[in-house]
Amino acid sequence: MKLTRTLASGAATLMLLASVGCSTWESMDSRQKSAATGAGIGGVAGAVISDGGVLGTVGGAAIGGVIGDQVGKRR
């Protein structure tokens, strides 16, 4: 039950971040794609670590987004 909820919240986070401020994935540059992907992965990881806690999910998404942004900057 918790895993399903965690995966659903991670997928929702990824879809939301991918759609905010951009009409399509193709219109995003490498840095934006990396930030969105990192936020999605971080959100899922944070949810798993915190057993579906909101703060863990949001914190993981924020940290993952920052890391993804920095990785995308170097490409």
C-alpha cells in the first residue's frame, strides 16, 4: 500500500514538474530536462525514505531538482 502511494506521488510530482512552465518536453533545454528528471527521482526517493511523508517527498524533489540542474549545466 505504501509503495503504491509512494510511486503514485512520485509520478505525479514528475508530471507536474515537467509540465510547469513548459508546453512540451521537446521545448526544454538539457538543463531543464535534467532538473525535472532529478526532481521526479528525488521526490520518489524522499517519499520512500520518509514512508510517504509530505516533507520528505517535497524535500527530495527540491534536492533532486537542484542536483539535476547542476548536472544539466555541465552538459
